[in-house]
Amino acid sequence: MKKTVLVSGGAGFIGSHVTVELIQAGYEVVVADNMSNCDLTCFEGVKKITGRDDIPFEKTDFCDAAAADALFAKYPIDAVIHFAAFKAVGESVAKPVMYYKNNLGSFLNVLEAAGAHGCHNVLFSSSATVYGEPDVVPVTERSPRKPATSPYGATKQMCEDILRDTVRATAGTPGEIKGILLRYFNPIGAHPSALIGELPRGVPNNLVPFITQTAIGKRECLSIFGNDYPTPDGTCQRDYIDIVDLAKAHVCAVARMMDGKMTEGCEVYNIGTGRPVSVLELVNAFQKVNGLKLNYRFAPRREGDVTAIWADPSLANKVLGWKAGRSVEDTLAAAWAWEKHLAGK
Ligand code: UDP
């Protein structure tokens, strides 16, 4: 019998790509989302890509404990992948209570409902933000977590700890929970079909949507935040990971959980390419692969940005049997195709 995976926040950017990969790998998926930061565009795209018109969709707010419980009562959920969270760093600084309430509250309800309904596998979508400004790059999973620089980052660290504690407390009991923390670096791009991708509301915070919106004419000019960093070209370095590659990592992780292959109750993996790319390099690659010129200027540093961070992904490569495959050029071509699709071009 097919295993069922609940994807909370499944109508969003990462959740929709993960849903596609899970379905293509043979899982049943229940998509749940409160639609607070998305519409049905990506879910419709998921149905088209997979050719499945019958994917269950639930408009659920996981901050509502009864609603979370009802969802686990309704479906035979074998594993849950928890994405449902607010994710804007700046907004989290301005509205900390809203962030703690939403990001912690929803995850606590998911864990409680999973425990109550015999779901033993929980995958939490974490972030490289937990490493803060690293002393040594690339970072491994054993690199220290630094004090969070925003409430958003703090919620990622706290949810990691909550899952770890839950795993420890339930070990060996009938309600045993196994956990996997995937720490994403910078997910970018879109599905090669151009039917799903990133859909920021308002002015994008992230680099690639800002680039594509500038290229299409929605924004006048990209500001590159800082060109005086101690990096080869003065701009920040990140590990940009293709969204489809990232989605496939979830399939590997879910399979490891379900097949009983985990060697620890709670495992953690960096999901990145291992390749540092500067903001300027990314902008240049975007221009080159798509044959266009981007309007950009250098602007002051953005508060809270780390200088350089990239992953050592060797643990995920070895243990999950997963590796990032797409080139940054292909990824940027896909991001541009998605922006054009949105514009009806
Ligand atoms: N960035 C930029 N201009 C923008 C948005 C981002 O120069 O309009 C830079 C930002 O300073 C960082 C990199 O792009 O060095 C990635 O930023 P993003 O917000 O996409 O991800 P983060 O690494 O902050 O999670």
C-alpha cells in the first residue's frame, strides 16, 4: 500500500515542489495550507505536472489545534513534512509575537496531533540561518549554532530543539517519533515545466525573485546590498540550491524514515550544493544564461546579512544518497521561465 505524507504549507514555494517529487516517487500526499502567504496557483500547477486531479487539499491553519488533530484523524498519515511557517526575517523583527505564535504554535500542534494519531515520522524544514555568521566555511552539521539574529531564526532553532526533545522523550515508547531536520541553504529556481515557482507577495525580500521581477520590468532596479564585504568580489556569498534538487532531498529523507533506516532518533542534514556563489556572480550568470541585461546598483549592506555561508553537503550525499545536480545557470533559466509564465509571456 502507498504511504501517505502530509505536507503542511504544501501550497507554497518549497511545499509545492516537494509535493510533485513525492507523488512522482509513488507517495500519496495530503496538501494542507492556511493560504496566508499564497494562493492556489502552485497547487493547480502541481496537479498539472503530476496529472493528478485528486490530490487532497485541506485549508488548515495548524495554529488551530483542533483543526490539526482533525486532519490526522481524517487521513492515515505515515509522515509529516512541516513547512507551514512565516519566513520574512525583517517582518519577524517587527512582529516577534506573531512569528513565535505562528511558527512555534503550528509545529507544536503538528507534533501533538502526530503523536495522538500514531504518525511516527516528522521532517522539519529548517534553515542554514541556525548557523548564524559561521567562523568556518563550509559549515557541517556539527558546526555550532549561533544565537539567532532574528525571531524568524530563533523559531527555526526552537523548532529544531522541540523536535529533538520530542524524539528523545518518545524513544522506545509506542508513540515513538523519529525526526529529520533538513537545513536548507538558499533555495532558488522553479520547476522546469514553469508551472510552479516562487510567488512573493509585494516586494520580494529574496534575491532571485527580485532579479526576475526587475528583468520583467516589475521593479526598476536591483539593489545589491553591500560590495565591501571581505569576499573575492566584495558581495556576499551563499549556497544557492535548485528547488527541484532540494525537493528531491525530501523524498530521500522520507524514504529513509519510512524504511526504518535511521541510525539516530533525530538526524540532521545540510541541503546545499557545497558551492559558494556571490551576489554579483549570480547576477552575471542570470544575465548570461538568459541573454539579457539587468538594471542593478550597489547599495549599503542589509542589516543582519552574514558575509559568507555555504554547505558541506557530504553527509546528505553519503547517507541520504542525495546530491544537488543542476547547474546554477539551468536554475536561473528556470526562474526566468517561471517569471515569464507569470507574466503570460
Ligand atoms: N540581496 C541583494 N539584494 C536583494 C536581495 C538580496 O543584494 O534585493 C543579497 C543579500 O544581501 C544576500 C543574498 O542576496 O547576500 C541572498 O539574500 P536572500 O534574502 O535571498 O537570502 P538570505 O541568504 O538572506 O537568506
